[in-house]
Amino acid sequence: MKVEIRGVEKLSFRERQVVALKEMGYTNDQVARRLNLSTGTVATLFNRARAKGYEVVIVIPGDHLGIFGTDEEEA
């Protein structure tokens, strides 16, 4: 699996850190502890990043989803 954040160039370094962790499913409390920030700061950074606009794209190869069979199965 590959995760791509489009529009990341619009974000500050801290916003990038928060976005990456939040999009990976971490809570505000977990992000705050990891980055040594308050939960309020995490929320503010995340909201600012969302306002600047970014898009998360997840690319999952079909073979990881089990939707493509092997060559022997298709023959």
C-alpha cells in the first residue's frame, strides 16, 4: 500500500506531521504525545491544513485485494 498526500507543499512542516499521523488513524491525543504538543495545537494544525486543502490518495495493488487471480486460474 502506498499513501500519497497531494497538496502537501501548501502545508507547514508541523501541519505535514499532524496530517500524516491523523490520516494514519492516530487520535489527537496520540499525535500530541508523539509530537510533544497540546491536543488543542494538534486540532488547530489539522484544521489549518484542511483549510489549505490537501488530498490523501491510497494506492492498493489489486493482488493485495485478491481481485486478480494467477495466470493458471485465468487460463
